[in-house]
Amino acid sequence: MQEQQKHILFIASWYPGRNAPALGNFIQQHAHAAALKNKVSVIYASADKNRVEGTNEIEQTHSGNLSEFRIYYGKINSTIPLLSKLKKREVYRESIKKGIEIAMQKNGKADLLHLHVIWPAAVALLPLLETLNLPLVITEHWSGYLPEDGAYKGLIQKNISKRITEKAKIITVVSQKMAEAMKKHGLGESFTILPNCVNTEIFKYQKRKEETKGVKLLHVSMLVDREKNISGLLRMMKSIESKSNITLEIIGEGPERNNFEEIATSLGLLNKSIFFRGFGNPETIASAMQNADALIMFSHFEGMPVTIIEAQCCGLPVLATRVGYIPQMVNDHQGILVEAGNEIELKNAVLKFCEIKSSFNHQQISKIANDIYSIEAVGNELNRIYSSVVG
């Protein structure tokens, strides 16, 4: 007998929208995965600097089992910091509440709440839990709990985070390290690992028409140096400057990009061996991966990087640091790992890769990734979690 569909309310702290089209794209992929066997309504609220304070706009998109409700509200312009913070919080809460109401009017009574990233959405969701009276699942992606990051601070955030995790039936995380970090902060007891997923119709292996003579490295991120250590990656490229057949292509956009271009210019490498391509949509990124030799990431800390999953689904070997869940994602047949911050070790890894790049089986890398990270595989796991909670 076919299992009855459940209606899942996805409450997302991060989600792609008009202000940040790449923000939380991995949460959107989880929504697609969950919608394979359930009805899913995503609620996401964000300030819009182009809207007048006190106004809002509700944008709806519907495709099959997936409905997305994005609530854009006018940016608060108070000059008094405390008043501004309180007004922002209240408008945000009302926006999430409104989104939930519209989602249930459109798609019927919900069976389960699924909170994606505790902060800031917990601020809006916590006061509604008693009224909604629905079981709660939390999925956490934020690296702030990790000691290497240390961004989890503040009495209000800690209080709200603790209270809402106490209400959760299950908390899913991308790595055991994150589960342990959250436990140390007193956030939850019951954890399970849930992989990120990607669209394998876009990110897929394609055989090259001809092999390149040099080595083309690719980096994809939002270019945040504190996390991704782009500056260290650029310095490493300077140390192998004499190897003229090694190039680095960087896809991504962010406020620090100009600074990185200045560094590359000062190193004499901009548009010679280092190329900044700006923002890329999924199709652009997939094409770049299908034509690169290796993905390279020199991160100080990570969770389960979607970029690595995308690269592996394209059959691309990975050069990365041993942080977060990466050691479980990349073995010797899938790439080379180095210690975070060790630029000499990264240089040696790149030079070693140049010698052994032909030994990697790109089709096998792609097949293994597809079996773990496809929307279908993660959708089955999400449905198992939902069924165990709703029962």
C-alpha cells in the first residue's frame, strides 16, 4: 500500500531569494528531495531594502509537491540600535507567521515542522510551537558551533537555541563533529547525519572531448576569507608560479572579491594564472567543473561542502583540507587532503596531483557521489526521518 503523503512546513533561516540567489541553495535542494514523497511548503522571510518600511510582499512559486513562500518586508530604518533590533525581530516574526498561515491555507493542515538552521528562524518559530502543536525536526548547517569558528555567542541566541532544540524530536547535522559541538553547547541529544544533496541532472559526469596539457584548478565559494582562506590559496599559487601550466579559476561573488583581486594583482598573477569569474549559476558551475582537472578548497573550517558534492558528481577529484566532514567525503581515490592553513603542504599536494592526475577514475568518483548525494537518495532518508517522527 502506498504511504500517505505528509505536509511538511520547511522554515528556513537561509534560502535563495532576490537579495542573495545562492544563499542556502543546499536547503532548497533538501526541499526538492523532501518533495519527492511529501508535500513541502517552504517559508522564508527577508528584509528588502527596496521596499518601504511597514510594507511586505509575498512571493509564491509552486512546482509539483513543492511550494515556496518568500516574504519580503521593508527594511527597518530606526536610528536607535535597541529599538531597531526589536522592530526587526517583530517584523521578522510576523512575516514567518504570515507565511505559515498562507502555506496552510494553500496546502492544508501541516503534519510536521522542519526548521533549517536554528538562527534566526527560531526567533519566529519558538513562540508559535504551542499553537501549531506539530512535531519538530531541526536540520543544522551553521558552523558557528564549532570551536574553529566560535561565532555562537550572545545570551539571547543561546537561550532561544537551547529552548527550541529541547522541543526537537530529531536534529540532523552534516557531520559528527557538528553534533558533538552542539552537545557541548547543550543543544540537543538525538542526532543523525543527513547528507547535503545536489541536482544530478545538472551536476553529472561528462567525458571530455580531449585532455588538457596543463592543470586547471577550480575554486567555488562565496569568497569569505575567514572560512575559505582565499588569501592562502592565492599565496600558494604564487609559490608555484614557475609551473606555468597550472591555473586557478575562481567562481563566486562577495564583498571581499575586490580585495582578493588586489592580492592577485600584487602577486603578479591576476589574469595570468589566477582568473576571477564572478557569480555563477548552477549550469555555469557544472560546466566549469566538467572542464576542470580538480576542485581546490583551502578552508579553515567547513561542514559538508556542497561544492565538493557537486564536483564529485561531475567526476572531479578534490584537493581540500581535513576539516568538518571532508575526511569522510574524500579518500585517496577521490583526491588529496592537507592540514588547514599549511600552504607548503597544499603546494606539495598540487604538485603531486599534477603527476598523478591521470590515475583518478572520474566515472567512478561520479557514481559513488550519485549513490550518496542524489536528490533521490536524500529524499528517501528524509522520508524515513519524517515517518519515524510522525509515526
